[in-house]
Amino acid sequence: MNILYCGDKPMQKGILLSSMSLIKNVDEPLNIYILTVDYREKGINYKPVDKAFAKYLKEKLNKSDIKVNIFLVDVTRYFVEELPEANMQSRFTACCMLRLFADKTDIKDRVLYLDTDVLCRKDFRDFYYQNMDGIEIAGVSDYYGRWLFGDGYINSGVMLMNMRMIRQNGLLEKCREQCIRKEMFMPDQTAVNTFATRVNLCGRKFNDQRRLHDNTVFQHFTTTFRVFPVIRTVSVKPWEIDKMHNILGLHEYDELLDSYNREHEEYMAVSRIPVFFSINEQYAPYLAVCLKSLAVHVACDERYRIIVMCDNVKNITMIQLRNVIKDYENIDIEFVDIRKKMYEYSESFGQTVTDRQENRLYSGEFTLTIYFRLFIAELFPELNKAVYIDSDTVINDDIAKLYSVDMGDAMFGAVRDTFAGKNTILAHYIENVVGIERNEYVNSGVLLMNLDKIRQAHLADRFLKLMAEYHFDSVAPDQDYINAMCAKEIYFLDKEWNVMPNKGGEYIARPKLIHYNLFDKPWHYSEIPYEEYFWQYAAESGFYPLLIKQRKQYGDNEKKADRENLKKLLARAENIADGDGVKFSDVVGSRFVVDSGFVKDSSDAAKK
């Protein structure tokens, strides 16, 4: 049997509950189609149903004795082409109109359309297998509409659709055209009733809109009117369990709702968006600012899992960081002793990643934290995808938008490092040492990570092997390794997701994420591009006085040291590029991570 649901991400709970009710009442295989849309314009924000949700739904429903297939169909292109302009601001969400695109699917025969607030009570095969010869749609009279328009006016929340005849007669095309040009109270339902000429009117039990009866097959939780003690409307959705009990007095679904609750909570736990940070004690105040900026932009219908990989961070500091996001119920934060976790993963880590000149940052510092991002895939095997963000950043948009970017089969999503690419010395270094084109070199401070692909490539183990064997001299250790090892495996993100305030760079009017990289730190300098964003969030971070103090104390000697360090960085890059030492470009092939033999010619490299 073919079943059709429509909606955006907030409708996932309804799809889960309604489909669970179906498999309790039939013993035939089901093909469940879910039409969804990704449309965020003109004051409307429709997030598509998650692919992960569709996968989860299939796994859970197939635990029953029924074979269930799930087909997630993105109709965004069709929706935009035939945008229901006249009805975008109606009381009923435009997602309701997605059912009018059912003819764009590959369903060739009949399909049972259900609103996401419909629950199945009994076996519905009599309704599904009714004779549809010469019939476009079978449905039930709308409880209130019949008083205004007659018994023939059907409710579109439960419809058996004969797709062959619907396509033949162009029914849904006519409905979409009507929604484009004419404003209507219930647009899709009115359009269907206007143009459907061959309708089979069925009994109330197949779409019970008012109250539950003994013979109810489908109960549809529509808005109803109450007259006592005052005239009012009542709207209760079946997943609103307290309202089901207290307003409707319904307990007949309690067993189903208990099961739904468990499944929904489990999905919410596994579907949290994982966002990684890596800090030592020194960088905790800057992370606090970033966490605040992340928190104020989260979406209420998303869950976020913040994982802070810590290297010698005090307990009191962790408490302070936790307090930054304590008022956000959909954000969970955890702190991981990453040094301990790293040694558990690889005994060779401590011998390989040591304080050597080639492993240091541009400032001359050595910190293990810069390498932790390379091991996320191995240390968190339960995750398929994640976001990594440096702590010297602020976020100006919902990080879920970055997480949802489709990067295909790429290993990483990252933004081109325009400062490095445009600097003559660094560009020479990139092409001659890292071994890639200057315009393909990315900044590793913001990464969208395909963890499955990274694990398949054994990236962490290969990194350790390369570092132990060759000790490449580099100016940006972790970043250079990622660029060298993963060339051709990187998806280039929109530049708004890693805007770097380097002087002379392009000004981005609406940055989604600002990365105060190199020496351009607003807690050290005034008049840094985009500094207003940092101080806006710093004021609510709990570390504002400390950050102000740091900027005041950052004097001429420190600023002079920064200038000297930048000169040293460029000089070092030039020396490495023109020197005789072994380089990434000597050793690492362009397909290093996906080829089993990843060294170009180890004998020649060793001679160097």
C-alpha cells in the first residue's frame, strides 16, 4: 500500500506518530512517501524533513513484522516554479499545499494521503482497496464545510488518490494554478473541491474529524469549535499528550503514545547536531563568547550537542562555560579530556605529536589542541557527520544551517583561506610545499566533517604515520596536513561561513561566522574588522571584564611581538618553500587518503 505524507521538519513528530499507528493496524507492506520542501524566503522558513529522520523512521517501522519502505521526495524545485503566491500568508501553512505536487512523484497507481495529525484506529484496507474506476479522489465530507458547501465538500486530510486519473485529467495542475493566482481560506482543500469532478464520498469513520467513535478507522485532529462556556476554537494535536488527556479526555491512544514518546526521545537524542571545539585553559574565555553567539541563534526545533575537547582545563572553568548556555534547553554540552582519550586511542600519539619546531603554531607556541580535530572520527565512532569550529570565532547564524549543507561525497567542507592564497609568499609556499593550487587551500578553523568517509580513509592513522616518518616543516601544521592529505576531497563552503578579518581582505556584509585568526584578535586590538560582533556576545559571556582587561594590558611590546611573529611566519614559509627539506609535495600524492599506496616515492623522499 502506498501512503503519502507532506511537511517540513516540524512535522516529523506527526509523521512518526501517524505512521506508527498505521503499522499497528495492517499486516501488508507499506511504501511511505514523504514530500518535503526547503524554502526560506519571503518571511517563510520551511526546513526540509531530515534524511536522517527518514532513515530512522525506516529502521524503527521495520522492527515490526511489516516491510516498510520510506521515500523522501524533495519537491522544492516544483514548489518554487509554481509558488502559491496568493496563499503564502494564509492561516494554513503552505506546506499543506505540498500534497498538490503528488503527481510529481513516481507513484503510478493509488496512494492514501494522510495529514500528519491523523491517527489510524482500525484496519483500513476496505478504504484503500475500494473500487476507484473512473474516480479521481475518495474522501469524507468536511465536518464544518458541509454546512456551507454541501455534503460533497470533502476534507483533504484523508484522501485516496487515483494517480492515473489525476494525471490524465490534470487535476493537481489546475489546483496549483488556482493557488498561485487566487487567495482562498483553505487553499489546497478549496482547490481540490473546485476541480475534482469525480469524487467517491465515503463514510465518516474514514476521517472522523469531530470525536472518536467505536467504528472510527482514521481520527483526524482538526480544529473544532466549542460553545460552552464561551464560543471558542480548540486545537489539539495527537502528539500533545497532556492536551489529549486534559482537554479532549482521550486515553484510548495511551499505549501508542507511550511507544511514540520513547521513539521520539531516542530520535531527538541521536539527531543532535554535534559541534566540536578544542581548547586549553587560555582559550576558555574566547570559547565562552563563541558559545553565547551560537546559543542565541539556535532553532527551537533542533537539538545541539556541544563537545569541548579539553587540554588541562580547570573544573571551575568548565562550570563557567556550562553556565553560558544553561538557559537553552536544546543545547547539551560535554567536556572531554582529550589528551587522555588520545592516548587511549593511540599509544604512538605522545611520541609522534611532540613539541618540535615543525609542530608549532605561527606564534611559535606548541599546543596539542590544534591536532585534535584530526581524530574526531576515530574518537567518536557513533557520529556520521559533525562541525568543528575554532574557539576564536563568533557565530551569526544557526549552526544547523552549516551542518545541513550537502557536501556530497567530500571528506571535509571548508572555506578557502583567501589571506594565504593572496599573499605572494604564502601562495608560493602552498603550491611548492603543500602541493596544491593556491585557490584550493582552505582554512581548517571551520570544518564540516564527513566522519564516515574520514574513518574509511584511516586519516588519523595515516597522519600519525606521516608525522612520525617525515616530520614535515610547516607553518600551519594541522591545516597543512588536511590540505595536503585531503586534496580533491574538500567541498568549498560559502565564504560567509569563515569570514577572516584580515586587513585588506574582502568585507562581507552579513557574515555567518567570523574567525579572528592569526593576530587579528579583538581582545588584543581595537578597530579590528567585525569586532562589534565579538563584543556584542562577550557582554553576555561571563568573561567580559577579563576580556576588557586583556585588551587594556596588551601593550606595545606584545603588539611588536605580533608584528615580528608575522614576519617570522612569512620568512619561515619562504625558507621552507625554497629549502631542501622534505615537503608534503614530495611525499603525499593528490589522492593520498583514498589510495592504499599514499607515498609518491618514499625512496626519493627519504633521500631528501
